[in-house]
Amino acid sequence: MLAKIELIRLLKRWEIYVALLIGFAMIIIQAITIYPENANFMNSAYIHLTGFDFTGAGSNLYYFILPIMSGLAATSIYSEDKHQGLLNFILMRKSKRVYLRINLMISFLVGGFVGAIPLIVEGAYFFTRYSTTNVPADLFSAGGWVHNWFYTSPMSFWWMSILIVFLYSGLFSILGIACSYVAKRKKVEMAFPFLVVAASFLISNYAGIDNLGITYILPPTFSNDYVGSQYFLIGIFLLGLLSVLLVTAFEGKRDEVD
């Protein structure tokens, strides 16, 4: 029952729809900035897709903006309960651990879908307009982890790329939830996922290890170029998830509500 209530509350927030609009704006930018020869003279749906085509601005922007979308959509539910005085009332009916688990689950799902829906809609549009079997030979260079999978089964790889976005978008949302456990000011948690991604970008450039940059390894077209990026995708996700679960477990043991 609590999960349903929290889900309905999130779906009624205007921020979730702003996040979706931002996502759709990014794929529109991709569509209008794609290299004209790719857009007009190649009968392949994949050459148009955000994250697959490397000539359009959307393939960079979407994955850079993704943590902002997730932050807007699903990071503030705990903070709002805490600052509006609802948390004490809820904890009279549910244990804090149960409440926090429900918060994480709902935030993860909503954040994940907000990140994935624009890409799914984009795919549905281009898959009905262009061929899904005609695959450009030079879309992904040989040697990368994407190459063999994509050229063996392009549609299944596209769905895998959507799943990766869903998982990371959900992760960004629950990172914001974890931040809200300690943040004294409202809305700080919305910016936290973007700060994490920006930090990974700066660290990867400073250390000279591209695989540490989340924005480098999330887009398929760029991820394919970095050796071992698939392992970093898995490792960074698991590290982030474990961190959130540990912080949440600690928060669940605290009796007081700040």
C-alpha cells in the first residue's frame, strides 16, 4: 500500500514531466544535428539513434543530462517527507527500514523509466520509418565489446543499451535519495547525481583513464572504443548500488528524524 502511495505521489510531481521533456528535447537535438548524409541517404534505423550515431549532438548530450533528468524525477521523495513532517507519521505505521526500502525501489523504477522512455519512443519512431535489418558496416569499429553483439543481433543489443540506461538512470535517482539522508537543505539531492557524474568525468580526465568517466562509457558508440568498458559499466553500477544500500542500512538504524 505504501509503495502504491509513494508511486502515485511521484507521478503527480511536475518535475517528472519536466525531466521527460528534457529527454525528448535531447533526442530531437540528435535528430536535427545528425550528419545529413546519414539522415537522408542511409536506410537504417540504427544510424539515427541517440547513442548509436556519433555525428549528432544528442549522443553526447543525452547521457550528460541523464543524471539531471533522474535527479528531477525521483530523488526528493524522502526529503519532502522529512521536511514536510510526514515522515514521523509514516513511521508510526511502518518501520524505518521498510519505508526506506520502498523509497529506494520506487525511486529506482521511476528514475529508470524516465531515462529509458525517450529512447524507447525514439527507437519506435525510427524502427517504423527505416530498415532494422540494414546495418551500416562502420557504425561500431571492430575490436570493441559492442561490435560482435551488435552485428550479430542489432535489435537485442539496442534493448540491452536501453536496459543499461534504465539501470544507470535508476541508480542516479537512488544516489539522490541517499544524499537526502544527510542533506540539510531541500533540493540538494536533485543536483547530487549530476555532481557524481561530473566528478567521474573530471577524475577520468585527470587520471587519463577514460573508462572511469560515466559519460564516456554509457553511450554505445563511445563505449565500444574503450577497452574493457563493459566491465567498468558493471563495476561502477555495482559500486554505486552497494554504496546506496550501505548508507540506507545505516540510516535505517537511526531512530531520530532530523
